[in-house]
Amino acid sequence: MSENHHTAPGPGAGSAGASVPGRDLDTVGRPITVADVLALPVLAAGQPQVVTGAARLDRPVRWVHITELTDPASFLKGGELVLTTGMPLPDEPAGVRRYVDELADIGAAALVIELVRRYHRPPDALAHACQARGLPLITLARDVNFLEVTQVVHALILGSQADAMRRTQRVHEAFTALTLRGAGPEDVVRAAAEMSGHTVVLENLVHQALICQPSGDTVEAALADWEQRSRATPSADHTTVLGPESWLAAPVEYQGERWGRVAMLPTPPGPAAPSASGPFGPEDVTVLERTAMALTIARLTHSDPWERTAHRSVLRDLVEQRHRSPADADARVTALGVPTKGSRFLAVLVDVPHEDDRTKAEELLSEDLRKRGSQALVGLLGPTRLGILLSLRPEQPWRPVVEHLSRTALDLLPGTSVSTGSEATDLTGVAHSFRDATRVAEATEPDQPLPPGRSYHERSDIGLRRLLFALREDTRIQDYAERRLGRLADHDARHGTDLLTTLRHYLDAAGNKTVAARSGGLSRETVYQRLRTIERILDCDLESGEQRTELHVALTALDVLRVR
């Protein structure tokens, strides 16, 4: 025969020919296999040797069947471990092949033959026939109590089935609870990953990964080249294992139409599991089917499109730097259909007048960007604030894109303010770009004039006045303005004078008294007299460039503090 004999596997079994020790069988969460049965003390005592089919010992065992018939297949339904003393085997090779063919055709899990009575070595015809049909053939060198084997294995099978039923019930109860409390898609996918121990991904019909809950691997590993891998995995109208990577996938529907699918990924190789996990078990199928059902219900009860929800989630994670690694962030953004390789990024903030306007702005600006072919993440960042992350080609100028975006927003909602941050060469700089855009937005006063031909605010607009406006809530700015100009303002209030205005004209004229007099419609002598009074009240020297600068800053701070 061409296939070598193997000792049946057991815990810690090493090289071929080693004895099989007994062990407590642990089959929690999976069917009992041929290898599990061979490792049982009751069968290991017979010194089992695997003659053929060593690679197929992971076959599940549905039942154990003892037979001494020449046609045992007529009493089988598939999945049985067949035990025989070898007494009924035909003598001629053709009869042996027919015997094995019937077992293989019915789907027997394995054939176990005792080499005690009729045979003392496996017949060549039997070994060849089993090898040809891929049927595991195991020999027993010692006498084994077949009845005891059936009792032990059947007890394990029934116990495993009862455990599986209890686990299935817990799965149903968990998803029912999620549905009753109105859980969103993120909660549902997270529960599926926790229950199964597998990475679970929700995607839409254009193969954009909207939600990824990793388990045992990183987001980068789960979502790398997602669209290409997903398109290589065909769709099905029921829960099944598909594609070159053997994903377990289930369709997700919305109002009777397929909306997307949810995929459970095999566990990748790692220190704890040197090779990728085998086929998914029945419990995994149950989890994924209930996940798809819960997502269908959640799709009906959560009105916001999930693509928009996914954009919000990823955008906030980028702004708050919550990704585990830059590679994870890159994979997450790319899986949403926004290119990252070779791209530049720019943060844009859109502040709408009222909270009720934000969802409308999010929807229409997203649609406008899509129609223009601009790649971007769009999502809500605050009660009246919309965040946009533009992905730009290396040669693509950002100003025309932002200008069109800003004018669209203003046409949609007059009173909207658009602010930009700094350019970022990769996703690690996105958080900084959004911080810059936030500073620009904070420094923008109501009705702030802009240069001709521009409808948005950028960093270059932040001069002294805008800087102080952004810091107007800081009590140190208020204290500074009051210490430098409070006495002069008090004097004007008590005496009905307008010395602050004269000081403003003087400082705006850079200390030129003639220009200050012309600006205020006063004579030079009057301006001279008022400036001496200002110096006396403030105890300062207006000829000092440093003191003039200090007063100019204080006067600008006082102006922005009065803005409402």
C-alpha cells in the first residue's frame, strides 16, 4: 500500500508509532471528530493505528455503528464511525471494494477494524479501497469492548448536542435582547465578534466595509485590500462559506431587498494557533444568521444611512486619534472607498447656523462631493459642526475644491462658516489638520470680512484681532485689557469724554498726530491735549513704540470682548 500507517492522534502525540494516551475529551463548541474518538481511553486501549485517511480525522462523528454485515451501508445515514471485527469482509478484492464504496457513498466517518480474530494485519485490498475513496481506515491491535465504545461516544455526542442547544439558546436570547433595546449596527457586530471569537465585518453592496470588529487580529489585517478580497468572494442568498479565504457570509436585507452582507473571517494563524482555524461550526452559523437578522431590524429602526454613520465613526476616531496604529487607520479609511496611498489630506469644518440644519448639510454636501468626484469622509463632529476630510491627488489644488464646497454650503444655509486646516501628507497628520481648522473656526468673528473671491476661512486669516477673538474667553486676556485701558474707559464714562477713540486714531496712525487729527475731525492742538491727558491717566509714554504696541493689543482685545 502507498500510504503509511499512523498512530491515532492524542494529546501530546508526537512521532508515528507512539502510544495513544487517554484524556478527558474537550469538544465544547464543536462536533466530536474521528480524532476525538480515537483519543478516548476506551478505544486507545486497542492501540489504534491510522492506515489511510490520516488527513481526514477531523470528520465529525454523528453516531457509532457496530456491524458484522456484508452490506452495513443499508443501515447507515452518514457520519457514523463503523466498528467491525473484519469477519464479514468478502474474500475477493471486488467484494471488498464494493463494501468500501457503499460506506463511502453513504458518508461514513471512518472504518475501524479489529486485528484480533480474522486478520492480524489490514488486508491490502481493504487499504487500497479505503485510500481510493478517502475513507479513514483505523486498525486495533488489541481486543476492544465495542459496546462500551458506543456507550461512551454516544454519551459524549448527546452531551455535546445538549451543550450546543444551550449555547444556541443563549445566542438567540442575546440577539433578542439587542433587538429589543434598539441596538445599533456597531453593537450588533461587536456582539457577533465576542460570541464567535472571529472578526466580523459589515459591508454594503459596493464592497465598502462600514463596520469592522476585529477578534484576534488587527483592523489592518482584517481590512487590507478589502474591496479586492470581497469581490473575489461571491454572494449567496443564504449563510454559507464562500471565496478563496473561506469567509462565512450572510446577506443583510432592507425592505425586502439585499442591502449588503455580514462576513465572519477565519481566525488567522498566530502563536496560539499556528495555522488558520478550520471550518466554522454550527454555532458560528447561528451567530451570523442572528447577526444578519438583527442588522436587518436595526436598519429599519435606525433612519440614518449606515454609510454616513460609518463616516462619522471613522472621522471621529481620526480626529481623536483613537486608532490602534496608523496602518489600522489607513485600512479603515481605504475600506470605505477613500484612497490613502499617494494622497494628501485637508480638514474642513462647516459650522451651520442651527442644530436642525446639520443633518441636511451633511447629506447634501456628501452628495455634492460625490457628484463632483471628490473623495472625502463627511461626518458630524458637534451639535452644529460638520467635519470633512478631503483626500486629494498629489497634483490636485485644494483651494478650488474648498471654494466650491463653501459656496455650496452658503447657498444651502446662509450664515454657514467654513474653515480649513493645514495640509497633511498622510493620515497621521489629520488630527493636527483638524486642530488647525478648529483654531481658525474659533478665531472667526460673526460677519468677518474675507478677501475678494474667497468664501472660506484659512490659517493665514488669523491676525492679532482673530487671535484675541479666539482667546476672548480666557480671563487673562480680559484682565490684560482692563489693566491697560480700564482707567481710560472709566474716565470716559464718568466725564462723557471719548479719549479711547482718540487713542484708537493715534495708534491706527502709527503715532502720526496729523493723521490722527484728520481721522477724528479734530485740530492738532486738541489731539495734543487729549494725548497728554491719556498719558497722565494711563501713566504711559505714547512716544514709546513698545508701550504703543501694548496699548494697541489691549484696545484690540477690548474690541473683540465687546463683540456679541
